[in-house]
Amino acid sequence: MLGVAIWLLDRIVSDTLTLAFYGLLLAVYGVQLGALEPVREGGSRLKRGLALVLALYGAIMVVGAAGGGSDPWQPLKPLTQPQTESSGQAGGDSTAATADDGQHGPWIDVDGRQGLRDALARSADADKPVLVDFFAEWCVACKVMEDTTLSDPRVLNAMAGYDLYRVDITEINQENQNIMADYDIFGLPSFVFFAPDGEEVPESRVLGEMDSERFLKHLERRVTPHL
């Protein structure tokens, strides 16, 4: 039940805090199972071994969260990899204004229906291709894509000439429903490509998770020939 509660909290608190909660839960559960107790005569060494693993992994998750980690499968990643500067692949003045926050690299957060229209119009005026990432904070696949494919240097290099926009439709309100209707968004995450003339690239949408290798092939085969 506590695990379900943490899973529900994940929708309203940061990934780092969620990682810390899961770590505390595992560590306490491991101790409860006897991780710190000697094996009594007739007791199960396997049970104590599993308890030790749970407690240790929980402790590692807590340490990782304290260091800014958010991935339960790689909790110590921020502590073992050097920080890299955000590159300016998306180009333009708007990219320079947002690259310093470091949260989403070259991806530019766009607010609202009109904000997206204005951003697409600016990109078309600048004769630049666009990729729009429609995501939500409660979408697990969205977070996986952000942490893997969308932050992969190879993918970002392949889209060096693009304007990269992120549209947050976490809230289920009329504004976001209108955005989804405008661009025919039926599931998340959705990635929509636009050519430099402002028209959507035909048969190029990506719905759901896609690893870096498949994404690069998709760019090569479905997107780049139309730019």
C-alpha cells in the first residue's frame, strides 16, 4: 500500500523526491525482514540475504536522491557522471534564453495553445524544421523518453538544425484539450515533426517510447527526406 501511495505521489512531486521515498521504503522493509539480524538456528539465510539486498539498494536510492538522482535503475548516475553543458542545437535567440536552466537541454518549453502557434510561426519564418514533444508529468513513458532518447547526444546532434519544443499537457483542462484536438494528439508521449515551411512532415509522428537507435533511423528514413 505504501508503494502505491508513493506511485500516486509521483504525479505531484519531483522524481528525486519519489526516488527518496522508494529508497526509504525498501530500506525499512529490508530491515523489517531481518537484514541487520543474525541468522538464527533453523532460520533462512536466503531470506536474510534478500533482506540485505533490499536494505542496501534502498540506501543507495536514498543516497542517489540526495545527489539529485531520479532514476531508480541508475540512482547514482548523477554522482558518477560529470555534468555537461547544455548545447545550443535548437538555435535562435529563444534557445539561448532557455539553455541556461539545464533542465531540458536544448528543448524549449512552450506554454498554451497560442504559445505553440507563435513558436511554430517563428520557426517557419526562420525556415527551420521543428520537433514538438507533447508530454505530461504523470506519463511514465514521457519521462523515460526524456531521460534516454531525447537527451542522447547522438539524437540531439542529428537534430542540430531543429527548433525543439516541449508542450506540457499534464492538466486536463479546456486549453490542453484544445491543443490535443488541434494537433490530433491521442496518446502520450507524442512527437510531431514540422518541415521548414510550417507543414507537418507526413507519416513521421512518433507515439510512445522509442530507443535512440530506432529514433535515429526514423529521422533518417521518415523525416530528413522531407526537409
